Amino acid sequence: MPKMLTKYSALLVITLIAGCATNKPDQGGVAELVAKAHLPVKSLTAEQQAKYSAALTLLKSGDLSGAELSFKELSLLLPDASGVFANLGVIAEAQNDEPSAIEYYNKSLSLNPSNVVALNNLGAIHTRAGHFKEASKLYLTAFKNKPDNTSVLLNLAVLNELYLHDLNSAVKYYELYQARLASPDEIIAARISDLGRRAD
Amino acid sequence: MLFANKLIASRKYKLLAPLRAVACICFASAVAFSATLEAAPKPKFLFDISGNESTIGDIKPAFIDFGSDPVPTIPIKEIIRRYKQLFDSTDDPVIRIDALWRLNALEQKFGSEKEISAKDEQLLYKRAVESYEALIAMPSPPYPLEQLLYQAAKAYDLTGAQEKSIQSLERLVKRFPKSDLAAEAWFRIGEFQFSNAQYALADQSYQQTAKRGSSTRFYDKALFMSGWARFKADDKDQALESFSQVLDVAYEQDKSLEKLSRLEQETVDDSMRAMSMIFSYADDPLQTARMLHRYEKKPYIHHLYGHLSGFYLEQERYEDSASVNRSFIDLFPNSEWAPVFAARNIETYKQAQFSSKLIAEKRAFVSRYAGKDSKVSGFSVEAKEKLIPYLREYLDDLSHLDYLSAQSEKNREKQIALYQNAAEYYETYAELIPGDKESGVKLFLAGESYFNANNYAAAVPVYLKSAYQHPAHKKSRDAAYGAILSFRNTSEGLALAQLLKESTTGGSDSRRVEATNRGLQQELKLSLKFAETFPEDSQTPALLANAANLQYQSGAYLAATESAGRIVANKRSQPSLKKTAYLLMANAYYEQQKFVLAEENFKLLMPLLVANDAELRGNVLAKLSASIYKQAEAAAAAGNWEQAVDTYIRLTHETPNSEYKVNALYDASAELLKHQQWQRAIPLMVEFKQEFPNHRLTNEISDKLVIAYLESGNGLFAADALLTLANEQQGTEKARKALYQSAELFQESGRQDQAAMLFKRYQNEYPKPVGYAIEAAKKLSDYYAQNANVKAQQEWLQKIIEIDRSAKDERSDRTLFLAAEASLWFAEDDKQQFDRIKLTQPLKASMAKKRQALTTTVDAYQRTAAYGVAEFRTQAAYRLAEIYGQLSKDLLGSAVPAGLDELQQEQYTILLEEQAYPFEEKSIELHEINIKNTRDGIYDKWVQKSYAELARIFPARYSRKVSVIDYAENAY
């Protein structure tokens, strides 16, 4: 492993350790989300699963209104299903209704603070809004729960690179992202190299 | 005919035993005879014949019952005739005497049916006398000798042989001194002797009779005659003694000596008359008194005195009569008869027409029996009642006399004494005769008399009794009023008047009259009682007014309102009194904190005020206003703020000139403001300011007015108000704030020009504090910017920079901000000028200009960035980056000089690139510096623009997108 990577890995470990050592909840609901990260997972009935799958299909197909209707029905049927609300958040974002998206993502996180979709996408919203610290917390929570999620890794890398100006962390996350790809991305590789030079 | 009547009067008739048989027979014959004439009568005679009688004399006597048995049907005349016949026909002295006795008995019983004439009677008794002498001469008369002597004496008397008769009686008393007949015998002897003027002997004889005791029927007569005998014998003392004994006897029968039988009464009267005569013979009253003195223990002594007094009066010896009366009074002052004598004296003098003595006696009578030391305490009820008529008359006379005399008396001292006398007499009359129908009027006159005598203290109770303790009379009202007038002249009344005068004029001890003041209580009692009893009287309203005033003065407000209310209700009350009443009621209600009623009455009072009541009118209005104000206060205290406000406002309308108006306006405003009733509060505060511009509360009102305007959305009015305040208090901190706020409000209300003017004025007048000054400058710069007055805008922007620069301790984030903003404007302006410079040929020259402009602009932006204000710093940084970038572009885009060949052009271009590249590098550098602001949390427009520009210039490094997860695979 290149020296830089080793250094970054150490940094990652330190960061992780630091993140784990931090028990103090901070404001804005993130701490609460972290505290609820390890809640037990529920299961659906067949019928419920069928409905969910159907709604998901609509979403994937781009039928936003249909998917929205279905997931809203599911929200009544499964008022504690974080995935339902996360999907509603995705739909709202796609409809450029950012306030609703935020609300849905927060609702999803209140039900399951580990919901990666909500964590990541809400983190993206904060990034765009310039709330970099808030975005960082969300991404890191998602990373903690799903360390192999490429969206999360990529967003962490970009955040550190452009907005937090922590080039070393940016390298780390780019490398983790690169490692998760089926095949290395040349653009990512170039970034990693550029950052490596600048960080020195 | 000494015995005639006595014989008739005698009912006891002893029948001697030996005669009884004869009588029986005679009578039996008579009966038998008469029986043949009529049906056999019931036997009248009871015989007791046992059969053992040997002679007629043995026959036990029968007796005739003349009792309840009816008179035999034989005519009396016949019987008498028979007896007479018997008397005439017999020579037997015994029978004759018996028959005579029978005749006497019949005559005694049926005296009205005498059958014999006086002449025949005389003859009859002559013959009887012979029989009597015959019987007397007998050695053993058939009858008791004393009887025979007695009867003989009677017979002699009937025949006119008085001396014989007396001799017979003398023989009787000598032989039978203890006989029952001796008393009469002696009496007859005394009568004979008296008639023969043998008074001493007669007295002795009478005394002999009297010695036999009071059981004899001649006792009192003997005493009576003894008295006369002694009188005749000139033994007056003894005569008095006898007469007094007669009175003693009569007194036993009737203690009044006025209800005796006619004969007895005459005896008593004669006795007293005789005694009076004897008393009158005294040489002087002293001697008379001594004689009377002997009988002072006698229970009828008053009769003696009275008779003597009357005796003198008959003789018109008035003084003597009065002297006797006085003597009795002096000797027996406690006797119930004393008043009678006193009254007699009065009658005596009346009869004698001795006016002065008459009056003196009346006074003495009244003094003695109705005065303070009257002698009637031991009198019986009857005796006291007997005095009443006298006292009534005398008191009436004396009181009237003294009263009239007083009226005409010139000497005041004497006049007073007369009035005093009259008063006491009137009063005494009423006291002694309380039920008398005149008592009420008498008491009134007593009051009048006391009043005229200046004895006011005595007049009051007397008047009161007359007015209220007697049935209503024609002077009741005058008495009631007199009591009041009298009281006012007493020491208490005068003291009260003085006290009232001091309290109303603020004298040396100006206090209200104490309710416990006795004078006050009395005045009230009198006045109110009058008003209650004589509600229709013309004086009643004035008295009620006075009473109400007193009650008010003493703090008895409730009572004062009641009294005053009665004045108002009284139809006779004049407007002036009603005025007083309303004034009192209003003030009394005010004192009782019954402000509604106080107001009501003040308003009722107002129409009654006249032209010269100016001062009073002012006071009333002030009080009226105060009443309304107090109502409002009370409503506010009770939480009824709406009512309080309405009342305050009402006050300002109804009493616009009142001193309470300022309070009312203020308090109403305060209440409205407290309850956020801005629109309602505003006109009140405006009015306050207009009417009271110099009041100590005006400033506060001004402040509140501003608040009200602001809260009610009347910014312009608030602005005006603030401006006014600023003008009024120019130079003060408050004025400074007001001026600034006014400018702001004008600005908010769209009055930009006016606002600018005020901000400018503010700038000039108040350079400190820096915070406001710089803001004002800012507003002015904005104003001029809006009005496209660049020059003026620049001046104020420069002013802003200058203010911040010289702020020293007052420099703040805000001043820095404004200064940075102003600086940025200048930098932007420099940039615009930089942008306007085009790179033209010859490039060198234009480039020099461009460089110059660049330097100016860069300096300007750097100055802006130096303030450290984030948002301007990022803008400055971006602009700087932009400038350099633009310069690089301009260089690269500048025209190639003409006349160059291709190679030269290529070389020219390479040279331009070499010139331009540093600028581009600089631009990138500046952008990169700008985006570093994200470390401090700054991600404003300019940072974002730097990011965008970097992303454009250096996409490999700066063009990035966030990655969004498209869906949540799992529900949970």
C-alpha cells in the first residue's frame, strides 16, 4: 500500500475511533439518529412486501407520481417503515421539492437513524446548501453503517476535497470509493493523484 | 205644753199590772162591740187566764199588740171616744189615768186623728191632774211614784200649770235621783229655769241631765241648753265648754258635722254660732286665738274657725275674718282644712274688694299649696283634688296678672321678676293639672314668660312640654318654635353658634363640630322634632336646612342627606333652601363616597345658582368634576376599565374647565393604552397636549402618543409626534432619539424626502453616538442612490467611511459593516471604470491605463477586504479574482497589431499568452483563497461564484457533483 494510503488509512481509523468516542449528541437530530442506529430490523408481510416492491418498481421506472401515491399509501400501512419515507424523500427531491424531501428524510431517520438513503441524500442537500458540517455528520453516520456505500464514500471524498479542504481525508475516501468499484475509475485515480501532490 | 210633743214622741208605754185586767175587759168589750159591727177580727189581745184567779186583780195582764197587726177595723175615733168616755165616766183615778194613757198612746200613734179639741184636751188633763195627785197622795200608789210624778208634771204642763209641773219634776228628781226619768226631769226643770232667766240654775239643771250620760236622749239638748244658760249667765268660757260638748256629741254621729238630721244640724249650727259669738266678744284677735286654742285638739276645730270666720264675714268684719282664717292656717298648716281657710281668705278679700290683699292671698295660697315647699305632701287624694279648682283659678289669675303687668312694666328688673313669676305660675298650673285642656297653652305661656325674662334655659323644657307632651293645642307650634329660639339663646346654643362661625370662617380653632357636642345634639333634636311634627310649617324648611348643615358639620353625613332630602321634598321650601339642601346632600354624599349620588345632586343644584353665586358655582363645578372623577377611579379599581374610560371622558365634556380634566385625560389615556385601545387613546392624548402643553405629564403623554400611533399603524402621525417632540426638547437625548425615529417613520411611510431631510438634520445636530450617525448616513446614501444622485450618494458613503474611521471606542461590527459596504461601493465603482478601459492598440498605452485602473481597483477592494466583514471580503476576493481573470481574457482577446506576418502574429500571441497567464494564475489563486472561506462556515454568493468560476477554469479539480441514492430497497 502506498505510504499516502497508509497514512490515510491511519487517519481513517483515527477518525472512526474519534467518531465512536464521541457520545455527546449534537443538535439537529444527528446524534439522535446515531443513537438509534442499532435498532432491530422489522419484517413485512408478504402482502406488504408486494406493495412495497410494486411501489419501488414505479420509482425505478421513473413514474414519480405513481410511486409517490404508492409510497404514501404504504406510509399509512407501515407508519414505522423508514424506507417508505426515504423513498418519498427521493421522489420529492426529484420533483424539486427540497423542503418536503428534507421532511421525509428526517422522518425516515427518526424511524431508523441508520437509513443510508436518508442519511446520504439529506447530507447531499446540506452540501448544496453549504451546511458542510451537518453534511459531514450525516455522511459519516451513513459511512459508519454502510462503509461500503459508494455514494456515501464519493460524497465524503468531495466534501472533504472541496469544502472542508481536508485533502488527506478526501484522498482516503476517494481510495475507499475506488476500492468499491468493480473496476477503477481513471478520473478518480487522477483526483487521488492530484490531491496527493497538493496535500504534501 | 212641755210634754205634749215629748209624749207623742214617746213610744214606750208601760202598762201597770193592776190596770191590765181592767184594760183587758174594757178592750174586750170594745172588741166585742165592734165585732157586732163587722166580722169577728183577729184577736188583738192575749189573755192568760189559768182559772186560778180569784179576783180580777189576779188576772194576768193582757197586752195589746199594736205591731204589725193591722189596725182593728174599729175606727180610731170610736176607740178614742170610748176611752174618753171611760175617762169621763170614772172617778177612779187609776182607771182614769189608765184611760188617759191609752188615749195618749192612741193619739201618739194616730195623732193626725185627734178627736178632741185643744180645749177638751186641757179639760181632760185638768181632770187627769187631779187623778194623778190622788194617786200620788196614796200611801201605796198603784203605779210607780216616779211615773206618777212624771205624768203629773206632764199633765200640769199640758194644762199650762208650769210651776206645778216643775214642782212635780223636782219632787221626782229629789225622790228618785237615779230614775230613768230624772234626766228628762232635770232638763224640764232647766228649761223652766232658763225661760225664767234663771240661767245659773238652769245650767245646773242641765248639767244634772248631762250627768246622766250620753245615753239619755236629753243629753245633747242639755248640753246645748247648758251652753246657752252659761252664755246667758255670762260665763262664756263655760258656755264654750258646753257647746263644744254638744259638738263632741254631734261629731260622734257625723264627723263632718254636716250630715246630721235637721234638728241635730240646727243644734250644731246654733252651737257653733254661739261659740262664734263668744269668740267674737274677745277684745283682740289674740284673745280670740287663746279661746280657740283651748279647742285646738278638737277634731272639728276647723268648723269653729270656719264658723267664726264666716261669722265675721257676715258682719263684714273682713280683716277679722281673714285673721281667723290665717290663724287656723298658722296653727294647722298641715291640715287638709288649711287650704279651705286660705281660700276663704281670698273670697273674703274678694268680697271686700281688697285687691292687693286678694292678690297677696292668692300668691300665698299658691305658694303654700303648689310651690316648692308646698304643704300638701300629707294630704289625702281627696284633699289634694279639692285644691285643684282653687289652684286652677288662682294660678290662672296670678299668671295672667303678672304676665300683663310685665308687659307694661318699664323697669327691666321688675319686668323680669314679673315674667319669672308668671312663668312659674303657668308652669305650676300645667304641672298640677296635667290633664287640663289648658295645660298645653299654659306651658306655652310659661315658656313665653321665661323667654321674656331671658331665662332661656328654663324656657326650653317648658316649651317642649307644651309642644309635644300635651295634646295638640292652638299654641303647640309656637311652643315648638319657641323652644328652638330659646335654646339658641342659652349658653349652649350661643356656644354652638360661635363654634359654627369659627368652623365656617376658618377661625382660630377651625374644626368641625363634634357629633357629641351637646349643643349640637340639642339643636338637632329640637329642629328635627319640629320638622317632623309640623311638616307644613313655613319654618320647617329653614330648620331642616339648619339641621342638615349641623349634621354635615359634625360628620353625620347620612343624617344630613336625609334632612336635606326632606327640604327638597317639602313643598314650602324656597329655592334658596333647596339650593342649600342640594349642596348639603351633594357634599354629604361625596363625603360618604357615594359619588353617583353626589354628582346627581350637584347637577340638581346648578340650575338653582344665581348670578352672584359665582364663587359657589366654581366650587360646585369643581366638586361635580371630582365626583365624576371618583366614579371613574372606582370603576377602574373594580376592573371596569371601559366604564372608567367613559366616565373620564364624560368628565372632560361635562366639566371642561375642571382641574380634574387633566387627570381624566391622562387616566383615560392610560387605561386605553393599557388595553391597547390605541385609536381611542390618541384623541385624548392629543387633547391633553393641546390643552396642557406645559403640564409635567405632557412629555409622558407625548411618548405615549407616539406609542399609540405606532401601535395603531399611524406611522406618519407618530413621525409627526416624534418630530414635534424633537423640536420641543431639542438638544436632549430624548429629542435625538425622537428625531431619528421620526425620520425612520417618515421613511417607512414613504415620505423619503422628508425622511432624508430629517436624517440630514440628525447628522448635523447629533454626530454622536456614532451608531445612529452612521446609520443616518447610510440611509442618506441609500436615499441618494435611489434618487440616482451619485454625487450625493458618494458624499454620504464617504461620510460613512469617515464616521467609522473616527469612531474609536464606538467602532462596532455595524460601523465596520457599513464602512466596508461603502468601501465596496467605491471599489465596485473603480472596477467599473477598470472594465470600461479597453485594451486597444497601441497595447502598451492602453495597458498602462488598464494597469493603473487595476491598481486603483485592487487597492479599493483590498481596503474593503481589510474591514474583515465576511460578506464583503468574499465579494472583494471574488472581484479581485474576476478582475485578474478578466484582464487575462482581455489580453488574450486584444487585437493583433496590424502589419504582422504569420510568424510575428504567432510570436505576438505567445507573448500575449505569457503576459496573460500570470493574471489567470492570480485569478485562480484568488478564487481558491475565496473558497477557503468555507472552513469558517462561509459559503455565500461570492464563495459560490468562486467555486463556479474554478469549476469552469479548472474543471478537473473543481467540477464535482454530489451522489444521490435513487431509492431505498428495503422498507425497514
